[in-house]
Amino acid sequence: MAEGLLVFEDFKDHLGTIFTPCDPGMPSLALTLEEAALFPSRASPDGMRPPFSLLFIGAGDMVLPQATYRLRHDNMGEVAIFLVPIGKDQRGVSYQAVFN
């Protein structure tokens, strides 16, 4: 995917698919896109993307620190996303990305 402004529509059809960190030295970790949600609409200047969030689940106990990661996806190619770990449960570690 070409570098550029990511929008909700880039992700909405990829729920349940895997994104893998591909930065040099990164351990192999599958992040499953669990949720893509638009924030309630509000008036915004022309050309502004509608705000949205993504929720990923990484199986296992490894927690990635808050940072921007290059993630590879089979259909989207590579995208850079700022991930924040937000919780841990029996499924693994949850990460959120917010775009506004």
C-alpha cells in the first residue's frame, strides 16, 4: 500500500485478518484486527478524514511497547501504525490505534 493517509475504509473489510510487525529485529507476532470503529460524526473541515479506531489482539504474553510499528498485511502491504497496549486477558494482549 502506498504511503498516505489511512482511512476507516482501508481496514473495515479486514476484520479477523493478521497484521505482522515487520520492523528489523521484531519478533514474529501475529496481530489480529478485531475491531474497526468510526467515532461519532461531527463537523470537520473539508479534507479531514473521519476519526476511527482499530483494536488488535496479539496472542501470548509478549507486550509490545507503545510505538509506531510497520505492519505487514497480505492484502494491504505495509502500513505504519501507532499502537498502544490497552489490556491483557485470556486471548492475549489488546492494542489500540486511534486516527483523528
